[in-house]
Amino acid sequence: MSIHFGLEGLLVPALYVGGMLVFLISVFVRPAAGVYLLAFTLPLQTGRYRLHQYPLGAQFVDITLLGVILGMTLRRQELRLRTPVTAPLLFLAIYYYAWLVRGSLYLNAPLPFSIDDPRFSNWKNYVELFAFALVVPNVIREKAQVRTLILVMCASFLVVNRSFYHTISGRDLSHFSYEERDAGPLGYAGENGFAAFETMFCAFLLGLHSFARRQAVKLALLGLIAAGCYCILYSFSRGAYLASLGVLIVLGVLRQRKLILVFVLLLVIWQAVLPEAVQERILMTKRDETTGQFESSAQERLDLWQDAKGLFLSSPIAGIGFDTYEFLGRVGPFRDTHNYYIKVAVETGIVGLVAFLWLLLKMCRLGYQLFRSSDDPFWASIGLGFVGLMSAAVLLNFFGDRWTYQQVNGLMWMLFGCVLRGLRLAASEASEAATSYAPVVATAPHPGLGI
């Protein structure tokens, strides 16, 4: 509406003032307000960049989250921070900080005690994602609030898609070119980070669609998925293409068999239905018979993995320290191993890798548990959608860091909080049902009453 009426210049100051108001509302009235604001703004990284010109604008996410936490505490509502993952997340937060210090020693850098230290800032932003999963179940307490949160996420998803389309539609997409790629409003997450966000959220929406009964809801979800598929195609991310196929298999096996048919059809007729530029991007992934090497992008990944292997073997148990690889400059200008599992192994060793894989498995299992155990189709759809999202995340991280960026994964951790809330409500309802239908044990008459 602001753009339509030529008021786009007021968007940033309005967001800044609105953020301050939401902070106060979160603290003194309704903590859920801050969660809704975060759900809308987290993917819009480039928009939040423009807040940096205002006092504390760079800490927009931190301050909003602080308002939610203060509101939870001051309003003295029932807080239940114990979840199946609270202890592991706390362990990982402490472990990563200890290994952040280890990394400082490895890099001969100052110890990470200042927010101005980029490594400390990266650790803080990552750990905040854990906080989303623990805060949401205590703030978003009712089914109606979960629906509202998902609607806000869908609105943000549409804004991301519109921004990407507005940029990409003016470019020549008849053939593939690296210059035609764009990260949309996700900023420094890059083109592949943007593709990961689109793929994971589309997977979640596909899970919701499989349980939808009202025709209007099904059509709305299909429209969102179609918009996301357009963005995935023209992100030119081969990792996102592969992850999308994986989602079809997972959701097809768990719920909708027709998705397996879609998967098979895509494998058979993809050259007939996909745009020419997308086909060119896919066909680039092959070894040159003359040089014996892959095209530059794929070959660079192989070189990075080979280099990371040697670095891992130098300290396989403990690793070299959290968030260190990007500051080593080992392979050209690259600051990432382009495989998050390798990065975790290099930086936190076998111990850190096992802990990370356990976390992935636990999150998938909790989503699956909600899907299988809930009698409520709404909660079952949340569980299934989250399993689809996690299956995409597992595959996407083979091709780069798609795990530590707030703009990519913020919504994922909030949805995980919804899964935890759904499990809590399901357990409570099961307990109440068991109590209601418990047999009444007859007692013998008291002998002294003569009855």
C-alpha cells in the first residue's frame, strides 16, 4: 500500500517507530506481538539494514527478542522452559562459546568478549535462533495464535517473493548467467541462502496443504507454493533443486503418494518442462572429458572439501574452533567450506559434529511425533510440514552453510517452537482424557455407619 501511494520513503521510519511500540507492547501487554514482528521481519535482511541509520537500529532483532523475554517474565505467566531440547541447546550454546574462545587462540585474535567482534556477533546471532524455539512455546500458546503466526510468516514469504520477482523479471532469463542471479531481500545469505529459505518454507507449506480441507485454503497454499517454486527455479541453485526432489520423496512416503508420481514425472520430462536457463544450470554439473574437472563452481567445491579434509585431520576430535574457517583464507577468496557438515567437523571436531547430527535427528523426530500422534489435523499438518522442512534443511546443508543465518532459518526455529507447543498440548489433552475416563473404584461402606 505504501508503494502504491508513493509513500515507500516512510516505510523504514515507520518500521523503526513500530518496532519501539511493539517492544513496549511485548513487555507490558502481550509478548506475542514481538514474536509476530520478528516472524515478518527476519527474512527481510536488506530492509533491516536500512534501520542501522537509527539509534540501536542494528540491534532490532536483539531488542525485539528482549522485549518478548521481559514480557514473559514480568507478566508472570506460566513459564515452561523445559522441553526435549532445552538441555541440548543450552549445552550447544556453551560448547560453541568455549570453542569460540578456542578459535580466538587458534587465530591469534583477541578473546571474544566484545559485541564488535564479528566472531562473537556470529555466535550471538546463532544462539538467538535457539532462543526462538524456547520462547515461542511460552508465548504462542493457543491454536489461534499459531495460525496467526503462520499467516504472518506467509505474508513475509510473499514480500520476499515479490521483491525477488521485481528484481529478476527485468533480467534476461533466456539463458543461464551468474550475473542474473539475485539474493532477493535476504542480503548476505546470498543466492543459495535465498534458495534454501524458499525451499524449506515451500516444504512446510506442502505439508500444510496435505491436510487442508477447505478449498480456499488449499488454493491459497498452492498459490504460495507456486510463487516459491518460481523463485527456486530462478535462484539457479542446484542444491535447492535436489532438496526439492528430496522433499517430494519424504512427503510422498509419509502422506501423499501422488508426490512420488510428481517426482518420477520430473525425472522423466524435466527437459521438456523446465525453462532453458534452468536446464543449462543443471547440465553444467558434469566432468570435462579433456581436463577431467567439473565446471568452475562444482570444482571449487571439490577443492574446498579437499582442503577442509586436511584441516580436519590436523585436529579431528576437538576441531580448530567455532567460526574460524572463514578467517583463514585458505582457498582463494572463499570464506566457507560449502558443506556445513564439513565446516562443523573442521571447527568443532567429531564431538561437535555428533552433537549437531543428534540435534538434526531430534528435531526431525519431534516433528514426526507430532504428525503421527496428534488427532487434530491442524497439529498433524504442522508436524508433517516441519518434517518436510527439516528434510530440505538436511539436504541443503550438504552444499553450504544454510543453518546459521537468521534470515534463512529464523522461521524454521519459530516453527520448531510451534511443534514443541503442539506436543505439549497433545500430552496435556491425553492426560486429561485419561483422567476423565479413569474407572471409579468402589469402596466398602464404613462399618461404623451401619449402611
